[in-house]
Amino acid sequence: MPFLLAAVVVAFAQYAFFIWDRGATPPADPQVFVKDEAAQAASGPQSIAHDAGLRPALVSSDLPGTPLFGAHGAPLGISIGQWMSAAGTIEVATLNPNAQQVTVSLRGLSPYGVYSVFVNRTPGAQGSDAPLDGAGTGNSVVADAGGTARMMLLVTPPLTSGTVVTVVFHSDGAPHGMSAGAPGVTSHVQLAATLSL
């Protein structure tokens, strides 16, 4: 039986606050949108193109009951208040020099929503996100009726300090394996954390 070292637990932050400088007001969530008749078709933060009549959600000033949409107008079935109430932790325990047991515990999710967990071992390098399980077969979970979800995975090679972990909501109801899907269209990063191991 492997020897389990003390686990490190890191709390997730809402993605909108994770990516913006603390002084940015009001921070926009680049991957979810609200209806705004005055909004022109454009590319918002992260260069996600959205249709006319939609704009990135302003998490500090849009009313909590405001419904959210994808970049092309598909309803996400939740409000900005529900979106911003998601929370959770990632727990990383070393099993041996080559493997870790990683537990992701989430709450405040969209009931029965499909979620995946991705890692970026080289933050800042575009296109370097990979599924937490490495294969894209075990990194997805469906939230229960109360909006909670939990997954426990064996991860090799081990995660290191500085790795960014993201929780992705799949608005099309399907996991996308090795890819998170189209940002702002079928996939929407909701939570993120930087590991300090």
C-alpha cells in the first residue's frame, strides 16, 4: 500500500476574479455573456467573438438574477448570481515520487451540469491545457441535483507548484475529452486555482 503524505488543499476562485488584476473595475467574465441590445458583435476579453446583442457578463454590476448565455446566444440555464456562487477545493496528496492522488470537491454548480477539470503545467503558454487525468476519459463529472460534484484521480506525472487548474462548464452537456471545447461557446471556465505544493 502506498504511503500517503499530508495533502495540500487549495481553494478555487471564480475565474472572472482569477484572471483580472485586483484593481480592475468592474471585472468581466470573458466566457459567459448577458443580453445587451446596445452591444455590437465583437471580440471580448480572451478574443472570444460574441454576437450582437450580447456582451461579457460584468460580475460586479450585472444583477445576480441576470441570465447567462454563450457567445452565440445559447442560454446556459443559470444566472450570473448562480455562476458566481460556485466554489470548491482541490486536494493534492503525494503517493510516491511519480504519482499523486488528486481530489476535486465542488459546490454551487449548475444541477446536473457537465464539468471537466483541466491543468496548465506551463501557465502563460497558450494551448497547453490538458485534462487532469492526462487522457480525457476520467476528468469529467456531472453535478448532482444539489449542484455538488466530487472526483478523485490518480495523476501522473505529479502536478507541481505554479500549475493552474481550471473547472470547465460544458454548456452543450457533453465532455470534450482532451479538449475543453470552444471557449465561450460550448465551454466556460468557471473556477481556477494556482497550486502551491
